[in-house]
Amino acid sequence: MIRRLLLLLLFSISLSVHGDKLKLPTTEMLGKEYYYYETKRGESLYGIARKFDWNIDELVRLNPEAASNLKKGSRLYYPIDDVFDKKDESSGNQLSYFEPEPIEHTVKKGETVYGISKQYEIPLEMIYQAYPSTKQGLKTGETLVLEQNENAKYYYYKIKPGDTLYSVAQKFNTSIETLLKDNPGLTEKKFKIGETVRVTLNSNLNRIRTKLVEEERLAKVENYKVEKDDTWSSISEKTGVEEEILKEANNSSQENPKAHEVVTVPIVETVEVEKEIEFEDPRELTSEGIREIYDSIHGVPADKERLTEVRIALILDDPSSKKDIDFTRGFLVGLSGMESTPYRIDLKVMDGRVAPNLLSENLEYYEPNLIIVTADKAFPLFLADYGNSNNVQIVNVFDLKNDLFEDNSSIVQILPPSSYLYEHLAGKIHEENSYRQLIMVGDEDESDGMAIELLNSFNGVHESVSIEDLSLYEPNIMDSLLIYAYPVKKDEVGDFLQAIENIKETYPAADINIVGRTNWAALIDDYGDRFGENEIIIPARVWLDEESSDWNIFCEKYEEMFAGSPVRSFPNFAASGYDCANYFIPVVALNGGDFNSGISGSNDLALQSEIVLNRVNNWGGFINTNGYLLQFHPEGRVEKILVK
């Protein structure tokens, strides 16, 4: 109880002191406000300082006469901005609070819950809690409304009508430069209503700079007793203080002061002080300036139309492996056809097995504007970071499990991600077979993404049979069947084909379309003829027609350069190298290394993989959106159907 009373007493004293301060008259000198106080009999400078919670040194500095000879009625001055109600000169740069708005995400083809979680820094559990049905998958076109994660690094904002880069930067206390860095896929022209951008809130605080500046300040206040014929002008001449400053300090509107009156004379000095100043970038106010900021961030050369030199770092996962040897040779065959290009091509082959710090040093020294990596698993994270930090696109040729493209703007994924490929191709199959009855053959495989998407396309309506039962299947003469095969092992695939052949022999008029697994493309040497006889459809990421004239010409050049034939593989390593060289080198040369300004490379020379790149979001990388349906026909002909 006593402690509580003491606290209340102290609080009352504090309020009374602050109240006394608030009642003091004020005046303005040199653009700053000062309290002034007329002393009473018996008061001391130290007592006054304690009474008003003023700094005694500052009080003495401004009032040196009072310090040596304090009299009743002396006028003391003290700066208002040095006490408890100090003005905050940087209040415009304080942390601002923003009411979080939900994220509205429309599901795109091939997206997964995990990918959306990663894009927006939202835990999977939060998405599942809001939408339990997403545990079974997503539907293209559906809209998810998700609460923002308060612990996320970024704030996610949907562009609204009337928004501009500048207005959004101002709204969230950030800068255009930071917005463009946070969203590498963003340009002024691509700033469109409905797009989502990520924002670093309050990043303008980082633009505060401490700077030494000269400013005039009040050094001290002296008193002057007005003589009989004094005027403001004459006092100004005697003291060296401007007439207007004298009038302002004395709150005087009189034409001249009265004789024998004591007036205040502020003495001014010039001092160097440290000031926190917000750096303002004038480039943010014009389109030309914003383009200059963009070019600086993305390392765009002065000649934006074309690079004079394309420097490629080819980083091999294992330089002694057949994969990497043949990929490199295919790449060199591609280079051999570019001798007449108007730009210089420089290739440096690097060993990806060396220590990350050494490889990074080599890259820093070489300064490539394109990096191609042949890792087929465990894609090196430090290379992805290097690409992001140095505005260099990193081409991932073989690693299917790499999902760095979700939130790393430098990653280019050549093999379409499984989720995208399966939904893409399943949609095309359903489009052409929607009237058919779907039959799933073999042991169900929960990891078979193609089967899952095909079932989704048919709304789950299907019949399941074993390979053994398929041999005994009796199709109705009016039935049209779409049969999907789960088997992946060579022997099981042979058993499936035999079951199909039995049905066709017994029911030659049966209307049946058959879809095999994606890995069946690797079994062509074993079952190619039977695939053709049964007109099998195989989904695929890539396809190499070994009977084509283009492949024959390539093989002739390959043999001429390396005295041997390309390794047979699926995908074909040499063809992958050739396609990468012919697609990416011209693209980088023409867009100046800036993939936002154009990635429409030519696929005319593609042997195995026709590439179409799309950025997944404003801060993510690129994926190749092409896939194939391989339609096998009798007599060995394979029709490659490109599904864009």
C-alpha cells in the first residue's frame, strides 16, 4: 500500500512538472522554438534546471550571463526539442503498420500445395486447415484465399486499379528499387492489375543516411539595455545580430524598443552536426529513371539490343561420366554451327565436384552471363544463390526434383516439373477421349502422377482390373475404352502388352486407346514394334527421332569431331547439349542477358526438346512448359504430338 502511494506521489510530481513546462511561454529564434522563463527571488540556475527537468549544461551554455549573475526577473531560454515532448524529426520514416490483406491465389496448371506454400511462405498446415480438400490435390482455376503468415519475410500484395510502382512503394514505405529487387520478373510495363508482388515493408528505413552538415544554431543569449536613441537597426549594428532576428527573439511588433528596456540578443554560431537524412532517388519519378534502376539491378548492358560476347559456364556434375562427356560434345557440335554469329562465344567448362567456395571464386573471376548445370540430383544450392545474387540465369538440364524455380528468379528448369507435365498431358488425353470408359490396369501406384491427373480428368470414374483379368476382359461391341497401364517393370509391361493383344485378337473390332507410363519411352528397343502394333500413347518430356535427317546430320558432325557415335540414352545426352546451345546462346545474346525482355528462342534446330519458357511468378524462375504425347503407329512410325 505504501509502495503504491509512493508511486502515485511520484507520478503526481511528474505530472505537475510537465504541467509547469506546458504553461511556459515560448518564442522562436532561428527557426526553432524555445521556452523562456523569468526568474523569481531566491531561485538558482540548478534549482530551475531540476524543476523543469532541463539539462544544466545546455541551460548554462545558452544563458551565460545568468550563470554568473542570476537576478530576479532574468529571462532564461531553453530549447523545446530537448525535453520530454521532443519533436521527432524522423517521424516520416518510422515503422508503419499495415493491416494484412488475404492472399488470393488462382491455381495454375501443374501447381501443388507445396509449391504455393513455398511461394507465399505459408506453412502447409495453414493451407490444409483452411482448405482440407487440398490434401487430395488442387483444381486448376480454383481460387484460394489465404491469410498472410505474420512471420514471413515479405508482404504479398495484389496490384489494384490505379496502382503504380511509385504509389505501391510509397504505400508500404519502401522504394521502387527494393520492389524490383524483390520481384525480378517485374518491370514497369509488366506491372498489371491482379498480379501479386512481394514487398519488403518499411525498407525505406534503410535509406536513412547520417551526414555532416553545417547549420546555424543559437550559441547563447545575451541581454542588452536599450539606450535613449536606440533603434532595432542600431542595436543590430552594435551586436552584429540581424534586425529581424532581434525582433523575433523579443516577440516585438514595436517599431523600436523603449529606452532602458532590456532586450534579448541571440548570438549565432555555425557548427557541423550529424543529421539523419532520407536518401531520395529522383529516378523513381520518371519512366526513364525507373528503367535506369531496372537496368542497374539486372546488369543490363548499355546496348540493350545485343551482347557482343556470350560467356557460358558449363558446370559438369561428373566430368568423367558418359552423361557429361556426351552432353559437352553435343554442346560443342551446337557451337560449331555458330561461327558466323555477330557476337563472340566464350565457353568455360568447370568441374562441379570441386569445393563450393573454389567454384564460386572461379565464377566470380570468369563472370559468365549464362550458367548451365548438368547435375541430375541434389542440385547445388550455392549455384542457385550465385545466380540470384549476380543476375545470371542458371539452366538446370536434368534434375527433375529441383523445385528452386518456385522462389528463385535465376533458375531455368528445362525438363517440365512432374506436376505440370502430368496435368498438362492428362488434360490433352481427356480432351480427345472424354467419351471413352477409363480402365486402370495393374497395381495402383500412388506415386504415379500421370494416373492421378488422368483420374481427376475423368472425375474419378473408372474401372480397375489386374493384368491377369485384362486378358479375360470382354469389351462390349459398343464400348469405347481408354486403358491406362500402371506397370513399369519390363516383364510386367510385356505381360500387359500380351493381355492387350489377346483382347484385340478375340475382339478385333474393339475400340481401344492405350496410354502407357512415361518411362516406357526407355523400353522402345525392347517393345517398339509392339507399341506400334497396339498404337500405344506414351506421355514424354522429350523425344528424339533417330530416323530424322536432322539427327543423321548431327551424328555425322559428331563423328567427324569426336571419332565416334553419341551414347544411346533417354533422354539423349548429346541431343540435350545440342538443344541447349542452339536455344540459350542466341536468346542471351539477343536479350542482353535479361530474360524479362524476351526469351523467344528458336526451336527450329531442336533435336529432342522444343523449349518454351514461362516465369512461374514475379519472384520465381522459369519452367519449360512443353510436353509430348508419343503416338506409336504400325511399321515403326512414331508421331510426336507437341502439347504446349
